[in-house]
Amino acid sequence: MKINPLQLKTHGSYTRFRKILAEYGIFFITLGLIIICSFLHENFLSSRNLLNIARQISVIGLLTFAEAVLLISGQIDLSVGAAMAVSGVLAIDIYTATNSIILGTIGGILIGIIISTINGLVVSRLSIPAFIATLAMQMAARGAILIYTGGIIKSNIGEFRTIGQGYFGQIPIPVIILLVSAVLMWILLEKTTIGRKLFACGGNVDAARASGINVKNTILFSYIVAGALTGLAGALQMARLNSSLPTAGEGFEGTAIASAIIGGIAFAGGEGNIWGALIGALIMGILSNILNLMSVNSYMQDILNGLIIVAAVALDLRSKRGKR
Amino acid sequence: MKKMKKVFSVIMVIVMCVVLFAGCGTQKEEKGETGKKKMKVVYMPRTLEEMYGVWLNDTFKEIAEKKYGDFFEWSVIELGNDATKVPDAVENAIVQGADIIIAQLFLTDYTEIVQTCVDENVGFIGINMNREEISSVTANVAVNEFDLGCCVADYMAQNLPENAKILLLNGPSGADATIDRRRAVMEHCIDVRPDITILDEQYADFDKNLAMNITEDWLQTYDQIDAIWAASDGMTTGAIEAYRSSGVDTKNTMFFGIDGLTEACQSIVQNEMTASALQDAQLYAELTLEVAYDIYTGEREMNEPGKFYIEPSLVDASNAQELLDRYTELGLIK
């Protein structure tokens, strides 16, 4: 059989194109979304609005990273919303007691780590499924913080709100925190041995065990990292709202998991990257923003969000199938 | 091993019998100073996980103990903010021997549950159940949501600048509070001031975070916003935080809410929020317990239908500090 060199060349380009599409599909989808939105509203592409979107996704972005790290290692956490509320409320209390924003924030992160470590221990040591263990933690954490606060909201938290509402030059501080966290998570997942172990555990836990990875400790580690991110998100959320709000974060776990999945993190584990997760959170933020700018009824927004999420994930999956 | 099992079984049977007979024992009746048997009142707050629920519960308890301590035996079953718990909670209260149930319920039709109480000769007093079907079978102490909305709407009509451009943040779609509070704004503000323009309105579901996000987006769209009205203070303060986080001065916008709780009062004192409306927990507790006392004395039939309204009041710069002092005294501000 004769092979036409021109045909081969065309086929090679097509394969390369499919590969690029598979690798960066979600980024192209985001780009397409941004272009469409810029036609839908004149202010969409203004620098002020873009910073507004970035600011709005900062908290959910951190929670998306937390879910991403867990999903990659084959886990999930349904308690991030409640843990975020606990960490945030206690971060404010620590700030009030010490008058130090740094101590308050570190305190919030530590509380997040403690809650998530309990999750990790229950999952890894008692072999209780993550879904059940973290659902139980969600209920317990929500109850605990409501007992602790008596349901009372504290407003005007003082200078602590700077980390949620302040600016460094022209850039909102929460956006800087989000980006720094993304870089740190990228280093952790892509450039360290423990990062590769997380992927291995999520991809095939038996193979990971057979290759000598301490699966229990690796899973525990993934929860600790997720806890730190959740704690930071809690401190940031309370600072943003300028309140110590014990009911904050209700339903955030759903948005965070959805953002991670949209961003290409495999629900079955072992696949994805942190930039994809960030893009996932960004897509959710862009959708909410453009629909508000266009005065679309908020319940209609929910319907459209649902449809667009399914469409984005379907497109991404299709492009990945092409990769295989 | 078999012997152990037998011994264990015998012990279990004995324990069960003891518990069973203990349950059948006669309960000692508590009597007040008047010699008449105390009436067992079971209070069912919707939730004790938010400030208003705590305030209402504390106020009820205080008045019940101080003013009616000789007549009422007071106990509480919390509903955990879950409408599905209501039937079980009512049945439990009846089994416990409740004479009267005072319940702060949800936006659902509880006619059948109330009817169960009527059939069992247990009194039922609803709190803020703005449903006609409830008021037709028993007593209902409520604030009229429309009147509550009018408090603020009238103030807006008088104080908004000419040709004002305003935005509305509604509560959850379909809720009585959402519908009536919004209707009050339409009828008492927009209809009487045709120069006012509503730029946009959204459902923010009484959620501060959602209200903040929506307002941040509005700030990208509208250059002139003279006022933001929200169906709850939580949403109003969320809107104010949106201004702060976007670096926009709050001084050019008036902010209105409903509830008049700590957050709103603090915000009014700081000259950020303009006005709110309050449904005073003290008035609720006083009026409800008066109805219960009338049943105790026989002045009122056990489940005589009736609607009792408490008067809402406006909260603005003139009385916000006074309310704050009261909240501090009550321990609602830590």
C-alpha cells in the first residue's frame, strides 16, 4: 500500500491538534467563555470587573484546591464548608484575643488542619469511607460551632478584614493569597515525591501499595493539606464578610467539588492539575458574574449554571477521550 | 460461655422490666402557689442557632419563669431548623403530657398537626405563622410581614432623593416574608414615588455572602446607586461589605434592611446602614404568654382561634444605640 506523505502530514497535524485540545481543552473553553461574555456585557472585560471576579472566587478557589488534592489522592471531603466556618470563627476569636492578623490566620489554618486530620485518621486508620467520615464531620463541626457561638454573629471584626477586603497596590489581597496558594500547590503536586505519591494512591491504590508507598500516611497527608487550605479559606471568608458568621460556607463543598471536576480533576482520582482546578473555580465565577451583570433571575442562574457545568465537563471528557 | 449468655439475658430482662414499671409509675403533679396544677408548656423554637432564635428563647424563658413561674412548668424542644421534625416533636410533647405547645414553625401548612393537638385537648399557639388556615383553628401570635416591610418602605418614600435609582435584594422566592416585604416596598414606596427607578432586583435568599457577590457585580454595572433595600439585615450588611471590598464609598448610597438585630444596629450607629424594622422578641413573648395564661385561667378556650399581631418598629439613627445597649444587656453581643 502506498502512503501519501501529504496525507500523513495532515494526519500528524490533526493528532497534534487533538492532543493539544485534550491537554488544554478546559483552557480553550474558558477562553471561549470570556470572549462570549465580552460581547454580552460591555463592562465584562474591564479590569475592575476582572479583579471583581478574581476576588469573588478567592474563597471558593482555596476550597477547590482542597477538594482537588483530595480527589487526586482518591478521597473527598464533604465537611469543608463546616470546617471553614469553624476555622473562620475561631480565627476571628484568636485575632480578637491577640490583635494579630498573622496569629489569627495561622490559628484558622491550624484549626482547619486539626479538623481535617481527624477526617484523615478516621478514613485511613479506621477504613471508614471518606464520604461517610466527612459527612459525619460536617454535621459535628456545624453543630459544634453553633454551640460555641450560640448562633450569635459578630460584626465589624476590625483590621482582620484587610486580608479579605484589602489591596496590595491594585491587586486584592485575597487574589494574591489564592495565586500564592496555587503556586505552592503546583510545586507540591508536580515537583515533589509526596505529590507523585498522591497521584499514585488516587490512580490505583493497590499498585501504589505494591510499589511500597505508605498509603495510609499519604491519605492522611492529603487531608492535612486540604485542612490547611480550608482553614485559610475560613479566615479569608470571615475577613471578606467582615463578620464572624457561624453559618458561613453552607453548600460550599458542592461548589468546590464541582469546580474541581470542571477543572479536569478526575472524580475517580489520580488525574488533574491545580491550574485546571483554578480554571474550574474561575468558570463558576465568570458564569455567576456575567449572569448578574445581565440581570438574569438568580434561580434562572442556577439552571443555566447546571447546564453549563454539564456542557463544560462533557466537552472536556470528549477531548480527553481523543487524547486516549 | 452459654452460662454467661443466660446470666446476661436474665439481667437484661430484669432491667427492661424495671424500666417498664418505672415508666408506668404515677408522676408527681407540680402545683403552684394557688394550689391549682401547673400547666405544662412546651416551647418549640425553630432554631437556637441564630441570634433571633436565642433572643426569643431567652425572653420566653425569662418571662415564663419570672411572671408565670407559679402557673407554668416550662420546657423546650428545639426543631433544629428542620420542618420535617415538627410532627415528631409535637407527638413527643403530647406523650410528655404537654398542656400547651407554643411553636415557632416554618412556612408549611401544619393544620393537621394542630388538629391533632385539638383532638388531644392540647393547646397550640403558633408564633409568626402567617397562614390563614392556622389562625382558623388556633391562636397565632404574629407580626404582619407587610406592616414590617411598610415600616422601612414609608421611611424610604420620605427620605430617598428625587429620581433615586435603587436595587432590591429579596429573600427566598415564594416565602411569605419575601412576598409581603417586597409588596410593602412596591405599594408604600415605589407607587407613591413614581420618580424612583428600580435598576434591578435579585433573590439573595437571606444569604450575606450571596448578597455581597450580587452587589459586587451590580457595582460593575451601575454608576449611580442611590439605595439598596434588602429583605433582611444580613443581606444589607453583605451589600455594604461589597462596597468596602470594591473600594466604593458607602456615603453616596442609602442601605435599608429588615430585622433590626445587632448587625443592623451597629451598622446604623456607624452611619452605614440607614434604617431597618424590628419585630421585638419581648413583645412576642409577652403577648404569647398572656394568651397561654388566659387559657390557664379559663378566660380563653383551649384552642380558640385568633390572630394576635405585634407592632413592628422602625430602627434608625435615633434609637439604634438604645437597642444595642439592650442587646448587650441581654448578652446577645459578646
